[in-house]
Amino acid sequence: MSNGLKQRIIGALVLGALGLILLPLALDFTDPNKVDRSSLIPPAPNVVATEILVAQRPDEVRDAADVALAFDVNRLQPVQENDTSYQGLDKSGFPQRWYLQVGSYEEKSSAIELKQSLAKEYRVFVKSVKINKKLYHRVYIGPKISRRSAIADKNAIDKLLTTDSIVLKYVP
């Protein structure tokens, strides 16, 4: 056997041995579908249930709140063009309230029908008002705490009903 052939065989064996040693270090032959079962989640904490107390109404607060005042149509006035108040508190310390008068009918059934058609999208109520010994049933939307939202609703309803509704302000 020639000397060159011996060197080639020894070189091939050395490279093969290096490959068998270094190849497993370079490549990861672990199963890619193997699931790591070790958990880093801490154990569940000990939770102690607490008793929730029911809120009690203070003695100073009256049971019959003045909700009727919010729907007192006798205190509603049309908005003046020079009125610059859009939101905030009124003289009595309550938020300003804006209403929209959509219609006024002599027949209550017409007012109720309009109320039912608008009740899907708006807070609507009907109030009866006596003017010149005649009873009218007016349809209102509100209260709104912002004049801008009342005007936006006015524009939408005027387009929907082809009418000219009136923006009203609650004056305490």
C-alpha cells in the first residue's frame, strides 16, 4: 500500500471520528413535537371571600327624589341664539338639561304613535299642556346634558320626520 493512500484513509477516519463527535453537538436531534411538561406557573393563591356590604341611603337624602322636576315642561324655554352655555351646571347646581320638542298634537293617539316610533332610538316622553283652553299632547326627547347632542338629534329627527323640532332648555 502506498504512503499517500494510507494518509487518505487515516484522514478519512479522523474526519469521520470528528464528524461523529461534533455533529451531535452542532445539530439538535430532539423530537420537535415533544411537549415541555415542566411548569413555571406558581401555585394558586389562597383567596379569602369577603362580605360585600349593601350601600345604605344617607338619612339626609329624601326618598322621593325630584325626578318629576326633570320632566317639568313648564320650566322649558326655547334656546336663544345668544345663549352660549352648552353644558355645565345650572343655578341650582344640577347639570344643564336640554330637550327637543318633536311634535304637538291635539289627539293623544298621534302623540303616542310618534313616541313609539322614536322610542327605539331616543328617550321619549309625552306631556299634556293646556294652551288657550285646549289640551295639546307634546312629544319630547331628553333630557340631554349637552346642547350639542340635542342639536345633533334635532338635525337627525328633522331629516327623518321632515319637521322643524325645537331645542328647549330647562330653566330652574
